[in-house]
Amino acid sequence: TKALQEQLTKKDLPIVKGMLEKSGFPFKYFLLMGSKNYLCLSRLQRSNKQGAELFEDIDSAQKVVSELLGWSKTAENGCRTEIPFKTPQNVWEEVCRDPDMCLGKRCALKDSCLYRKVVAWAKQADLLVINQHLFFAGIPIPAFDAVIFDEAHNLEEVASNFLGFSVTDRKVKRLLDDIFNQKSGKGLAKRIKYPPANWFPEIKEAISDAHFAAKTFFQDIRGKLRFDSFDGKIPAKAKRVREPGIVPNTLSEPLFGLIALLSKAIGHSQSAAEEAEIKAYLNRCKSMAEQLTAFLECKGKDYAHWVEVSYSGRNPVTALNSAPVDVSGALRKELFEKPCPVILTSATLAADNSFEMIKSRLGLDKTAELLLDSPFDYEKQAVIFIPPEIPDPEENKAYEAVVIKECLKIPPVVAGGIFVLYTNWYLLDKSFKILADSLSGRPLFRQGEKLPHQLLNEFKQAGNGILLATDTFWQGVDVPGSALSCVVITRLPFLSPDTPLEEARHEWMADKGMNVFNEYVLPKAVVKFRQGFGR
């Protein structure tokens, strides 16, 4: 997470650097982010020249582009987090580095390229800090001596997300609009200077056909799986897909029609940049068509396929998801069998003094292991309170009422900050309403109101705030001192067994003859519980 990257590079590693350099060992470290986090000077120049063709709100966008041009002249690395003014997402997407469109050594601005400068610094570092997803996606460093995965209890989920895919109706619409936006008349098709004869009317018609096909296709899927009602306050509803061909694949054909038209335009491009942009959109259409086909074919017991519907704004967002139920084979082959040493570290890798669960899930066969006690003196530094009369969580209403009642008792006796950690959004929202009406004089925060790092900073500054949160705040956040004096865990964090991916994992393990509860469900809950307690 960005919070953990910040903690490593601004707090932990400066201490290491100071200690090593006192002993005569020079030490360089560097934080490398995904390349889309960096400004591209070539795309910035294009946005300055072609703003009218790129942006709908041209005046406000052009103002930001002008500010970026000024800032870029003195920018050290072009990283978005360093920009001292607000850069809207729609502008950033047109000026950031896009690996699909990068010309590399053919770029006229290669000598002043900010990302090339960043990669050069990264190569000189003794230690490189990156997130786990970027490691799997591929870092621009040809070789390294060792890799350390911090918070390695998350490695299975990161690998599963990377090896799977998600196609949403919103993503399809965005891709089509980027090629040609029917409302604004802007897009790639309009920017191509000299397209083939009759090409522009053909691609306009192809885009219209694809939009209609996409709308019908996703409606058919929602209808087939009976997504009858939606509630925007409850996160996505998900339904597993077990059989191939739940609806006809009516969307791939229009996408292949677009691919054919974009292929025609490549030979008419007037510059390397224009050619790269056409190829990038062609490949995106191709990738989307392949993912749609793979989803509808629903192949393999070792993959889970599911449809998720959530509200974002007025309309439901429909996502088609696919992910492997087991990543051990891929990790064993692509990571652990390589000659490079791999170190997995986390405060919560073990359950019942054993690493067996994490080893089996990640494909670790031969390991050197070290399990250390906590440095904290819990008898002196912690008090645990377990209310004696909590009903069984299966008794939903009674359980919820008592949890909220007990939560109301805590702020009057705890002067410092309080985390209240939940395993579902429904109870979080219900609790927040009652706490907001009942408590005065204490800052109350709720996950989802702002970005996590903004919430965390405000919570720290408050000193006596109360933060209601789910997954994000169970792990990887550090609030020193009395600003976090109490952590409330409202329920043991067993993963919901009826989510499509977890259900598929349970079935896969049962087929292998495993005791799913003892070997997976319980150890996972222990790890999550200890993460929450660790706050």
C-alpha cells in the first residue's frame, strides 16, 4: 500500500541508511512506482497542442496542462505524488506515461525523459521499494540479487488478481469512447490525420454497433443471473458462473470489427507516435475480446468465474471476473524455483506456530524458517476486554444491537483514538449512524468518505478520533502514540465462504482431500485477526 511505502521510505529506511553509513557502508534506496504514475513529456506536449481534440472541458484542462508544462521544467522525477497542484484524473490519463504508447529510443524527447531518469536512479540503488503487483507485472530492472516480500500474507491475493482479469461494462464503454466519443465527437479516430478512404464513417458505425452490442450483452448477463435489485450502500453483489455460454457472445464480433478497421489505419499513420497509439487501442480491443471469450468458455476447475454488480453513481456497474483458485504452481515455477533468494516476511505468516498454511497456498517446498516472538510485553502494554453477553452472530438483529451498544460504552473510558474494525459494510454503516447521533465532541470518521491515506492523516491529527473501517484498516497502517489507544474488533474475521472465489477455493481443496476448515479457513481467520490486533 502507499501508506506502507511511505512508512518504509520516510521512516524505516532513513534509519537503516544512517546506521550503515555510520559504519562506513554507503547505502542508496529508491521508491519505484508503476510507470503510469510518471509524467510523459511527449504526451504532455501532445496534450498542449491537441487539447481541443482530447478534452471536453478544454479551458480547465488546458490550464492544468500549462501548469504541468511549467512544473516539468524543474521536476526531479515527474511523479504524480510530487505535483504541487491538483491534477484531475481525465487530464492525468492523457499526460502520464502509457507503456503501450511509449516510443522508447525512437522518442524525440528520450534524452529528457523523466521516466528514463527514474529507471536510471532505480538501477543505481542498493535497495528498491516497489509494490507487489508491480513486481509481478515486471519491473524495468534486468537483474537483482534478492527479493523481499513484506506483508507476504497478502501474496496469494496479489498473485490471484494479477493472473486473473476483470471486464466491466464501464471499461468497455471507456475503450469505445476513447476510440470515438459519439457525444463529443473526439477520440483517436478523429485525431488520425489521413485515414484510409471512407474509414471514418465506417469506424463511427462500428463504434455505434459495439456500444449497442455491449449494452445488450451486459443486460442479458444481469437478466440471466437475476440481478433484480441493487442497493448502492451495500457493496457489490456477486454470483458464480459454473457453466459455459450463459449468454451468446455478441460483443466479441463488433470488437473484432474494430480491430480490422484499426489495422487498416496503421499503414496510414503519419508519425511513430500516431502508429503507436493506433496499435495500443487495437491491442486493447483484442485483449478485451479474448477475456470475454475466456469468461464465457468458463474452462477449468482451477479457475473461478463470477459476475459482480455494484452501484457507482446512478447506473449499475457489471463486472465479469475470472481468477485462479490456486496460485502455488505459478509462483513455484515463476518465482521460487528461480536462483534468486526470496524472503517472505510479515507479523502474521504463521498460525499455531506453523507456516504450513502459507507454504501450501504459495507453493513453497524447501524453506529456511524463522519464527520470532513479538517485541511487545502484552501483559503490561495491552488490556483485552471481551463483553460476556454477545449473542451468536447468526442472530443478526440481536447481535448487531449488542455490538453497537458495547461500542457506545468505549469512547467515554478511552481518551485517545479508537479503531472500530468490521467484517461487513452493512453493520459499519448502521453503527456509524447511531454513533454519530449519540456521541458529541469526538471526531468520527468512516472508511469510504475519503481516500484511505487522507482519512488516516486526519485521524492521526485529531488525536482522539473514532474511525469505523473494514479491510483496508485491518492491516498495513501505523498510528503511533495515544492517537490510537483502542482497537475494537466487532467479529472474528472469517472470510465469507459464499463469495465466488472463496467458494471455488473450498471446493478445489475438498477435491484434493484437504480439511478445508482446519487447513485454510481457520488459519486465514487467525492471520486476519492478528493483523487487526496488531494495529
